[in-house]
Amino acid sequence: MNVIKRILGVIWFLLGPSVTFFLIAGAVKNIDSSGNKDINNPVIWVIIIAIFVPIAIGLMIFGWYAIKNEYEHLPEDSDHLNFE
């Protein structure tokens, strides 16, 4: 199970920047001042990018912890938590 967590950690860690890249590339491709559709409006793209970039950063953080094997042993109850 730990091997699966590490593999998925690599996938999530690489998924964050790739999603951000494709969002920005899609915005650059679709924003057009002469267009009259909603996809050509830059405000829509700024909102979409502003919402999904923190999600992508969270995926990268989650993947980093999975790669570093931080999820190897999960606590079963609050007595197993160590706040040092």
C-alpha cells in the first residue's frame, strides 16, 4: 500500500504544475479582444486560474508528503497524535 501511495504522490506532485500550465496556456490561446464569447473574456480566465492554482498547490503538497512517506503510519485515534 505504501508503494501505491508513493506512486500516486509522484502523480499528484506532477499534476499540480501541469494543470497550472494548461490553464495558463488555455487562457493565452482563448483570450481575444475581438471575440464575443464567454471563453474570450479575460475576467473568466482570471477567476478560473485564481481558484484552481491553490488547488494545484495543495495537490503538490499532498504529493510531496506522499513521496516523503509521511503517510506510512496514520494515527488511529487522538492518543496516537504527537504534537512535539
